[in-house]
Amino acid sequence: MALDPSDARGIPDELIALYSDAELALLEAMTQAIIDGIDTPDWEARQPLEMLRFRQAAEAIAAQLQAQMPGMVTAAVTAAAAKGVAAADADLKDVPGVLPKPPEGYLPPRRTQKQARDAWVTLAQFTQRIPGNSERLYQDVVSRVQVRQQAVSAGTRLDAVQEALDHLTKRGITGFRDSRGRNWSLTSYMEMKSRTIVNQELIDSHTDRMVERGQDLIVVSSHRNPAPQCQPFEGQVLSLSGETGTVIRPSAVGGRGVKVRIKATLEQARAAGFQHPSCGHAVSAYVPGASRTFTTKPNPEGYKATQDQRRMERAIRETKKQLATAATPQAKRELNARLKAQREAIRDHIDEWDLKRRPKREQLGPR
């Protein structure tokens, strides 16, 4: 049984849904707070108080997230570790010469427990920024409304609010930066971070178990439309111990030794981009004399088509998010019309490139 990253794709879904629902709740609360009494003379004077109430609501949501998140993170990391271990044991079941499987009953090693703690500490710091980032978005919307009202006499204040909401909430509540300085929305960052954490634990636990049982070599699977950084490793042998180049290994089926070309270490392959968070390549034990290797050709057009599909999926999600802050009937009509056109476009794209449509990736929440 190969280690297939897709096996762990659903593990962090509950955690992602928790934060996705929180972001939608914040956007809806902000919209309601801003449009309440929008046409009254004292609307501007009331905004500091409304903003304070919104900040308090955001703090309550963040506190709820802080209370629920650690248990979910620990459960997700532990589940990923168990899957990695199970995949390694299943893969090595009929491989001759490996060390015996430890007794039944998986217990997370100290490394896994530390990974879980490190993960929820990181996410706790991220969650602490939610009230401040939400308040800044509220301030930006109100400031844009005030500037527009001063500059343009035509149109209602509600029109100005809708224009500001369309501009500022297109990608949700932003202001969450990663270590490379890239800016993310609340849900996007949470999804990226949680899937990275789970994938890392899945891979590390699988590798640790392989090494624990004396297995040094793995072989990489192939699939349609691979990412360019992963394609060179398709069908190739990687080592877990650090050995590379051509080596002679005893044949598992008897006879003379077998020449094995080790393309790279797993660590080197990962440094080159292999096993990125969305990677669909599986790895399995390489058995000299029984396993086969192969090469594949790059497919940049096919890969671009899959990336275009992801871009179209993101656009659909962004439109659905904007619907949560639609303040006028006209805005709702326009967004629903856009959503219909986007769905038709992605359907045509998938038919043209013979891709698989993934409705979950068009939904808000876990994908």
C-alpha cells in the first residue's frame, strides 16, 4: 500500500470548516453593523460604537476558536501520523528482509506530540490577530464610504457601502502573512497551514516507520498533469538514508545483485518542491529485483489546465464570499449572474481538457 497524500486530504476538514464559518460570520456581522441605519442622519456618528461592538463580537469568535482549535489540531496530527505508519506497514507486509512490525496499538511518538503542540501554538498566534484584522477591515469600509460620499453627490450611502464591501471583502478578512511575507485571507491561510501540517506529519511518520523497519528506498508514482517540480521524480527511486547514485543491492527474488539508480534523497526531492501541499504523488517501498522504475515526460499544457481549474474554483469561492456581504438587491443579482457564468465556464474548461470536476473545491469551507 503506497503512501497516497489524498488519503489524508479530509483530515483537517473539521478544523478548516471551523475557521471558514468564523470568517463568514464575521463578514456577515460587519455588513449588518455597517448597513444598520445606513440612511439615518447620525449614521457616521454611530460608527465608533458599532465598530466597538463588532470588535467585541470578533473577540468572542476568536476566543471560541482558541478553545476548540487545540483539540482539533492534536486529533488531526495524530490521525495523519497513524495513517503514515499504517501505510508503511501495509507496504512492507510482503517485502522480504525487513524488520518485523512492532506490536499492534499505535501510540504517537514524542515527535508527533511535539508537532501537535508546535502547530497549535502557531495557530493560536494566528487566531489572536483575527479581531484586529477584522476591525481594520471595518475601518477601511467606513473610510471608503466617507470619502466617496464627499467626492460624489450622486448615489446613496448604501451604494457607497456596497462599492467598498465589493472592493475590500473580495478575498475575505486579510492581513495574515506567512514567513515569506505573502498576504492571505483568514480561511486561505488556515487551509494552507493545516494541510501543510497534516501532510508533513503524514510523510514524516511514514518515513520514520520505513527506517524503523530497515527500509531505505522508496519509488515515486506518476499521474496526469504533474507539477513541473514533481515530474522529474516520477517513477524514480529516492533514499531515506541519504545515499544517492548507482548502488548494488541484493535482489529480493534471488540471483545476482541488482543495480539501483537512486535519483536523490527524499530530503533533496522535497527541497526541489516534491511533496508540496497539493502534491498527488504516492510513494511506496522500492524492492530491488521486484519493483520497476520508469521516466515520464513533462506536460506543461496539462498542468496549466489544472492550475486554470484551481483559479476558476477560487473565483467561484470569492464570488460566494462576496454574496455574504451583498448589501443591495442589485449587488445580489449581479453576483448570482456572475456565479452562473463562472460555473458554466469551469464546466466548459473541464470538458475541453478532460479533467475531473471537484465540486467541494468550489464550496466555501473545507475542500
